[in-house]
Amino acid sequence: MRDDLRTPEERAIPKLCGADIELSNCELTADQPGGTGFEASRRLLAQIDGFPERQRGLFDDSWPKASAAHYTDNKYGATCPAAEASAYNPQDVSRRFLAGNSSSCYIDLDHLEICTPEVRSAHDSVAACHAMLRVARAALKQANALRPQRRIRVLANNSDGLGNSYGSHVSFLISAHAYANILHRKPHYMQFLASFQIASIVLTGQGKVGAENGRPAVPYQISQRADFFEIMQGLQTTFNRPIVNSRDEALCGPWSAADWSTPARLHVIFFDNSLAHGSMLFRTGLMQLMLTLIELECVNPRLILDNPLKALLDYSHDATLQAAAPLIGGDEVTAVELQCAYLEEVKRQAAQGVFDGVVPRAGEIIALWEDTLNKLINRDLTSLAPRLDWIQKLMAIERAMDAHPTLDWNSPETKLIDHLYSSLDDDGVYFAYEASGFSERLVSDEEIEYFLNNPPVDTRAWTRAMLLRRAAAEGIGIDTVDWDRITFRMRGRSGWPVYRTVYLSDPLAFTQASAGPLFAAAANFDQLLDGLESLAADGAGATNLNTIHGTQKGTHYAFS
Amino acid sequence: MRFLDGFNHAQQNSPGSSGEPGSSERLNEARSEGDRMLAAADEVIRRALGSGNSQAFLRAGRQQSGQ
């Protein structure tokens, strides 16, 4: 059925999500004018094995050095003559997929970027993100062991304190109808979403010492990224950054204009990198809830900020949580008050069961959200430090100031502590808190370890990992890999190579339950690919696609 | 300027945070346990601050502007 012909109640689809963590990386012993990200990112990626294996040399000097100014968003429509001429994309260098957990790692503008596989639940997203941080930590240790004289530092933050920002993106599967409403049809939907995100920094922010990008000076602010957002909506991600990014790249197989049932991917560049489980869970879990409201067209226009970009700065620059910003109706609200209003909207819908089958463990997420907001209202920050990054970091800095009375907010040492909070090395403050038991754990070590070595079983990520493992075991060449397709290089009857591409178009399909029997039964690799193509063609790969008001509904997505 | 001092002061004076039997003892125990756990990070920070030139560290950390 055409997605635009469905009733709103039929449009909610499971909010599958993924996260991309762009890391700060440098060589500590080198002080080059342009930084050492080129060398550090390549030394780190060289320690991470993945597929395809045949790739251009990581340290090939003929590669131009990355430049956001010259290569910005070339893949997505912006003019980029140099990149077109060389077919070099500095935003996607040496991408490799890991057969262990179906994740992906690559270099994006001289940053090591680690990407979780597609997961269905926010709790799984937390476990998968921390699993990927362990991948990066292991790579860091190995790279430093190989060249201890040029020690690398890696930070999971979003700005270098020198005016350069880098992202932490989360992506969500949403209906094409909802995507079009947000970005093309109903501007107030975009404003509703943006206003939610802006107020959410009190839950998701990592905290930062000082201000950047020409913003007014401030001792400490709630968000790492707030200083860098300059417009409401746009395609670009590296300059003039938009709160709502319009990158329209579904990663759901070949695109067809005639097919309205293909879901979309909302690419969210707004949030900070997070480490604390609570901040991390809110980043994905609350977005799952909000996007479900938007899919169901339960949008309350009274919750829209009148001047969102100013509100973002005002909220972020006031760590006392007193700053108020006007809504379009004229009422002035603090970020916490606005979050409380959104919570009430969600609770009202939750009582109707709209999140059942769409947002796993929605009740737990809502309860944690409410508990956190109540503590913020009661100004009980002490008990929230283990849950929220910006408060945990603030506590670390203020304790250091108490211990070292010469430190103030302008001291370079204070900024250093800000950075070290997210260090993935042994000097990491967050990881010290985690090891001591101070940080609140919402997923267990066992769950993180699981996602370090295994793919999620309930998305296409499972089949991607199994295909990579089986091809490697059977000596089948893996030519190219992307989220929604893999091309294999097989030996033809004549001896010449034969290329065969399998599409994993539906992110919710090709699960262990649906594809597992094919792997068990296939006598050879060709048979396995035949089976997966049949699974795609008859839509049987799709499972548990739609549960609305407790009723299971199978939704057919487009397969190539 | 300390941000958390203001919050903690406000919290201590907020309704419901005092007057309940045993609440101050529980609060003190929690604070003591929290301090013990926080000390691990204090040590990490102490070592970092004592190990070198912070300004050089910050300069070396210059990044390419990313996404």
C-alpha cells in the first residue's frame, strides 16, 4: 500500500536505530599547525580488521589531506570538483565492516568514525555504542604499543576547544510519510522535533568548558555542539550546521520514486557524543518516542520554541538551568519545563499503547525520563551525576578545582579535564568513574561484550555478519560492502570472476529467525544467496514489522 | 564560580529533603560512598595535571572540522 494512503495509526514502524561516533584523534608528541588527525586516524584504523579487505593503502601519500572546505558533503549533492575528479571521498575513507558484530569503521575527515550495527532498542544501542568504544580503545592500545614514541590520544567528544566540531550522529528508521512531513510538508513538525531536541540537552549534553564559534564567553555549558548550530534545517553537516539534517539517504536498497512503501532514514546530527548510559539512552530512546508521535501525527504545536537557535544557546550557556525561552504562544519555559511538557505528551500516548512493538522497553525509558526530570526540578544534581554526562563532568571539574585552588574556568588545566573526561585511554575520567562503580549502568558488561562479538539478531545486521563470516570461511571474495548490500567476487565456471550482489534492503528483515534456516540448509554459497534473494522477493524476510495497538501487522517493504 | 554548590544548597533546602527520620544519615552514607567512588577519577585527574604542559596538550589536539 502507498504509505501516503495509510491512516496515521498504520504508519508507525519500529524505530530501528544506529549511531556513528566521530572521534577526536591526534598524536600527542607532534604539534603540527593543521593537527595530526590524518596520521592518528590512519594508525588507529589500521588496527581494526574488516571487509572488504582489498582497499587502497591507508597511508597512501597520493591521497589528498581532508579539507572540510573543499570536500564538504560531496557525496550528497554539494559542489565538489576536486573530489569528483579524484573519486576520493574524504568523508568515507577505507570503510570496513566487522564480521564479528556487523558494525562499521572508517575515516571521516581525518577522524576515526565507529558505527554501531542497526539495532531495534535504545538499550541495545547503549550496549552497541559502548562495544564500539571498546573496539576503538583496543585499536588505541595496539597503535600506541606499536609506536610508543608517537602516542595517540582519542576523545569521544565533539569539539577540540579550538573552534572545530565533529559529530555524533544517530539515525532512525521512520516512515517515508513521516520523513516527508518533517522535511517537506509540515514545517511545524520539524519545529516540534527541533524544540524537543533543543530542550533535551539537559539530558543528553556532555558538557563543555567555554564557548566557541564566536559565541559569548561562558565558564561551562551543557552541550558540546550547541555553539555550532547556525540554521534550522539543511543538507550540510560540516559548516553552517542545521539542527535538523535533511540528508535523504535511506540505505534501504535501490531507491525507487514509484515505491512509497520504502521507509526513510532520519539522519540526526544534533546530539553530543555521550558516555554515561543515561545520556546515551535518552539520546536514542527519547527520539524513538518523539518520532513515533510524529509518525502518528500527534504533534502539539504549542510546544514549539519561538526562536529555536537562540533558545539552544541560552539553554546551553546556563548550567544553572534557570534560562527561559519563549514558545510561539508567548509563554517562557526553561529547558526542564519544556521537557516536562513533552513527557506529558508521550505519557498520554503511552497510555493508548502506541509505542507497543514500535519502541522496545518504552515504559522503562519513560520512567527513567520522568525520574530524571523530577530530580532536575528538585535541583538534585548530585544524584544525577552518575546518569548524565554534563553533570558528571561538572562534578569532576569542580572537585579538581577544590583540590587545586589555583584552577579557574579559564585555566588550560580545566579545559584539559574537560577533554580527558571522554578520553578512551587510561587517563579517561568517565571510564575511571565507570570502573569505580560511580557511573550508573543501564546495560551490563555482558551485554556490551555480546555486542562486541555478535551482531544484533533482530535486524539485517545479523545476516550481514553471517555472510561476511561464511564468505571468508569459504574463500569467497568480498568486493564491496555497504549497510544494505554486499557484492561478492566468486569464481565462475570459465575461471573468470563472477560478481554477485545481495541486497539487504529491509533493515528490519534478514533476522536470525528469518534467515537463520537458510544458512543452515544451504549446501554452498550460491545456494545461500539464492535463498536470500527468494526471501527478499517474497517479503518473508520481514518480521514483526508493525505492531499497532497490540495488533501484529505485516508491512511489505520494497526489495530490489 | 561553582555551579554544583548552588544546586546542592538548593537541594538541601528543598521540601522533602529534611525532616524525614534517618534521611540525613542516609544522605551522609550516600555521600561517603559517592566520595569513595569519585576518588578514582580524582586520582586520574591529579596524574594528568601533574604530568605535563596542559597548553601543549590542548594545541596538539587540534582537529579537522568534521561532520
